[in-house]
Amino acid sequence: SGGVDFGDSYMYGYETGTATVGTEVSGEIAINTMTGVLTSEFSNLGAGVTSSFEVVNTRVNAASIVMVTVRDDGGCDPFVKKVRPEANRFFVSVKNTAATACTSAFTLNFMVVN
């Protein structure tokens, strides 16, 4: 262990971290790592509602490839609609495609490739 866990194997050399959206500023999160876990700000995202937030991250530039996937669904059906990198940040939009609201906060995995 100690690397990024890909199930049957690990990839090493990546910084990892975890953070929650809105801890300091609503709709924003700061995490300066290449990979990590993001926890949503809201635990009751409504059916059909989109949550958008900004991730401040000094490892990102406008040409970065930023991959974001759902880790834990929070009792609903979050779908990553869009990820847009810029210098020192990226923006994420997630829509709850379920017919009901989330019952807890969902989490997302992210990875920055430069």
C-alpha cells in the first residue's frame, strides 16, 4: 500500500489528500495534491439538481487532464457532468440523476495529469 490503489495493484509517486467542499468558503475547496477524494458540500442534493464547485489546486494548469469519478454515491445517483481546468484550479459540475434527493454527502475521486 502507500500508492494510489487500483484494485489489484498500486501506482506510486502521486500526492494524495482529502477535503470537503465548503469547509471554508461555500462552493469552493482547496487541495494541492495530484490525486484525492472530494466530499460534497451538501448531504441532500435534490433530484435533478446540479452542484457546481471550484477546486483550488496549484498542481493544475489550463492544459491539465483532470479526471473526476464518483467514489460513493451518497444514496443518490451523482453524475459528473463537466470538469474544466484553469491555472491553479478546476471546476466540477455534478448532477443528481436520481428521482430522489441524496441521503448523505457523495464523494468523488480526482486525478491531475500534466
